[in-house]
Amino acid sequence: MAPGDSSGLKPWVGRAERDDRIIIGAFIASGLMQFALLPLIPALVASHPALLEFIRGSTASIINMGARARVGETSIVLAVFLGIPSLMMFDWAFWWAGRRWGDQVFVWMTGGPGPRTDKRLARLHHLGLINTSRFAAQRATFPDGGVWATAMPLFHVGGSAGSHYGTLSSRGTFVLQPSFDAGDMLRIVEEEKVQHLHGVPTMVIRMLEHPDRPRRDLRSLRTIMSGGSLVPEWLVRRAREELGCRFTINYGQTELNGVVCQTSPDDPVARQTTSIGQPSQCAELKIADPATGAVRPLGEPGEIWVRGYQVMHGYYNLPEDADTAMAEDGWLRTGDIAAMDAEGYLRITGRLKDCIIRGGENIYPREIEDVLHEHPAVHEVNVVGAPDPQWGEVVAAVIRLRPGMAPPDAAELYQYCRARLAGYKAPVRWYYVDAFPTTTSGKIQKFALRQLIADGQLQPQPFAKPERERAAG
């Protein structure tokens, strides 16, 4: 492909299902050419106008590689990068190609921060992608020349940019499993002597629970990097005890070119499980009043706003005055609610779009989920709002039980929460599931749970609030 005009955009749409090496190569090639790469989720093309608009308006080459290789055969890809002590060594290549660090390199699909649920295309750039990935690898203590494995999909900024650029920046070996399979990932860790594993909590749980785990030699594994959803304390402790490795938990968004907050593997378990760590190196971040942008006092919740090298160039084909993610003076509104302590650690308390409004009271699910995760029968839990004719919404808890545990009575769970939370925050509808609906990258879809409840496809457990509490509301 020839470079496009420096004043224009030459998008290149890639779909790789059998040979992800094509796309890994394309990631690097697009960095040196005057075109932008869109990592594509094929199933979403027909249903999302933004994707169709992007493709129709591009001089696009479509790569359709057909069916995936079967897991267990040639399911992993090794990309070994040698002799590159820092990505800054690519300066000569950038000069040769006529590129600048601020140039756009990817157009990435995202659900977008705040209350939106529609897919938009974030315009990402070299400066953000390279630095966020390198700083995240450094805080995770990924060793020079180490081995990094992931099953995060290449259309996800954490899998494609965060993982493979993080590996490249440390002259490491990148091991990609095209589709997650817990047993096969255990094999990969053993055979490839993986030191760093990147996956969402659901993936780590499935690996811990897999029957092959006790017979696999996993002693090479040093660190697990996770995030994207709640990481419970028991999961961090189990990984440390049963896998003999440390944890690093990260927080970020596509619009921020990846990670913006992260815990250190040296942080104590309490820090790992009650915070998302401290801001990344050179990041400019504040906890703001969502309405005014004023900085909130330490310990008090507000919206996470970020400004600087990590922020995207905006959304593709979206006018600046229509982009509600961007506030004045270059701040990006993440849509996540958090509080910062005196040492700079952030604790997520909720998400604006997940806020449950019960009779005018704003309730954020994270606090309730943290309490229920401590119950001995609860393996995973997600709290959502359920429609109610009197209150507008009420608090509902959807639970996956620990293996072999009998379902607790709903009244017992209610009293457990009531003893630890304000009364109006205790769930009054209780559901049990065998599995949660997830995205292709393994994140739990709360909107899908809300829809299942609203449609009556999930049936609540029998429960009635105590008479004295019903009178009080």
C-alpha cells in the first residue's frame, strides 16, 4: 500500500481469523505508512452504522482469512522482537516514513464513555499507544526479553496495542491464543515458559478451575495482568497461592489509548482489590464534579477526567461540538466514578451509566458487589437496576455460586447486605445464573442482564422485605 496524502485519511480495514500474524504485521506497518488501521469485529459490521460509514468512505482493503485454526493445533503465534531496547529507537523509521508521533495510526471501535451505548470509532495515535503500553509493561515489572501471553482479541485495545506493544517495548516474545480456552492456555504457559499473562478476571477464574491445572508446570508465571471488570480479593489471593504469581490490575479505555491507572505487583492484596492503582507515568488525571469539572476533595467520589498524551484525537466523523466525551481544555470524561486517597490510589465506586436511581437516590453497584463478594457462597456477582412501578428502579443482584455450594436463601443474603450497607442499597431481587453474558473480550454485559430481567427471562428467588422495613420504604 502506498502512503496517502498527509492531509487525508486512508483507512485500512483488516479482518483476520485464521492467521493473526497478518494483523500483527499490519499493526507495525500501519505505524510507518500514512493510513489508519481499523481492527474489525466481523459480526458487528452489518449492525453498526459507524463501521459501515467508515468502510464505505475508505479506500479499504479487506482481508478475509476464513476459519480459525483449531485450538490445540497451531493456535498460538510467536512474534519475537530482538535488539530493540526502546520503541523510541523507531525514530529513524518515523523520519524515513515522514511520520510524526502525534499522527493517527488506528481507528478503534468503542462503546464510548458516559451514558452512551452506541459504538463509535476512536482515533488513536502513536504517542498515546506506545507510551501507555510501555508504561503499563514497566509497572507490571515485565522483564526485558520476557514471554507475554494473552487471549485478548486483536480488535480490543488491551490485546492488540497494550499486549503486543508492551511486549515489543521490552524485546519480548508475544504469544497469542486466537480464542480463549482455559486448558489450552495452561498448556501454552507451560510449554512457552510464559512469565506474564494478560486476561480479564473471567479467564483467570476458568484457568484456576480447570481440571488440568494441577498437572501443569506453571512455575515460569510471574505476573497476571487483569482488569476490565471487578477483580475480587479471593481471586488475587488464589492466584498468589495456587499459581505462585503476583497480580497487577489496570484500568483504562479505548479513548485513552489503553491503560491510565494501574496497581503494582508489589502492592499489598488490600490495595490490589480495593483500588485500580495510581495514575500512569506522566498522566494528568483528576477526580471531577461531573457537572462543573471542579476537582473533588480527597476521599470524595467524582468522575475520572484525563488530559494529555493518552487522550484520543476524537471520534471518526463526529463534530467536536457533538462529542460529549470531551470537556473544555482537552479533558476527556471517562464516565467512571472514583475517589482518590492521599497516596494517589483510585477506588472505583461506580459508572455513570450503571447508576441505579431508586426513588431519586443514586446507587452505584460496585459498593454492593464488594460486599457480596465476601459472602462464602458467592463466586461472582453483578448488581443492576430492575424496573419497578413504585421506585422506578430497585437493586437486583445476579449471582453465580461457588462450585458445590447450595443456593443461600434470599432473605439470608438480604440480611447479610443489610448489616453492611445502608438499607436502600440492599438488593431486593435475587437471581442465580450458571454463567454471565460476556463480550467477545470476556467482559460481563450488564445491559444484557438488565434486559434479561426486564423481559422476564431470569426468574427471581422468592423474597419479601421484613414488614418493619416495608413500612419505612
